Amino acid sequence: MEVRKGEKVTLNCTAQGNPPPVYSWNTSHLQKMDWNKSVFTFSFLAPGTYICTADNYLGLKRKQFTIQHKPFPKGRSGSLL
């Protein structure tokens, strides 16, 4: 996935289980984020890998998202006026 710096990003990670799974998010540039929902929305600042983990006492599942910088069109800067 390519995203421009500052753009809003929404990552979806859903799992089913009994008991319901607990979610956690990690990135390649932060150890662990304080976010325990299946949907993660943020303003994109740094490229990297974002990993969602859904787990309960029976096991866990992971979903990985790789986000890269999307360049601005030629002749345009990345700042707003």
C-alpha cells in the first residue's frame, strides 16, 4: 500500500473466536501501540510494517500490512498553503 505523508489510513483486522479475541498492534518503527481494536485509523507519518495480532487462549492470528511513501506528483511540494 502506498500513502502520502499526512494522509488518513485505516487498517482492518477482524477475527472470530470464543472467547472473542483480544487485538494488539505493532509496527516496525514502534514496539507496541496502545490500540486494542480491530480497526486502526491514523495519520500516516512513517513507512513500515504494521502487524495486527488477534488472540485468545486457544491461539493467535496475525495480519501484516506494509505501507510505503507515495510520492507527490512532480512539480508539487508536500506542504499545504
